Amino acid sequence: MTVTKLPRLSGREVIRSLRRAGWVLDRNEGSHHILIREGQAATLSVPVHGNRPIKPGLLKRLIRDAKITNEQFIDLVRGD
């Protein structure tokens, strides 16, 4: 099993990638953008603080909650 290093991304970049996976913006709560996906019980809360990168632990949790792998997320970031 290989360990895939996740890129450092801003909240806007993470949202753009998750939208490619079928997540849609439901609402904003302050600086947090809430994403939902049909058929998915979970909601994702992505902080958007300018161009500040999302911390690695939070990014891993968002990927896990979105039910995608790190490799799939990296493909979404690249636009594949």
C-alpha cells in the first residue's frame, strides 16, 4: 500500500474539487461552506479563509466523509 501525499489547498480549491465529485453548495454559515450530495447522509463543512490552506487533518476528514480515496481526490484536484 502506497501513501499518497495530499496537496496543500485553500478552501476554495477543495470545494472546486468536491464539486467535481458531485457535491453541491447548500449554504454558507459565516466563513464555512456547507456541501451536500444526493443520496449521501453526510454534509461537508469547508472553511474558506481567503487563500489560507486547509490543515492536513481536516482535509483527510473531508475526503473520508465524502467517501472517496486520497487518489480519487487528487484526480479531482487535477481535473481528471
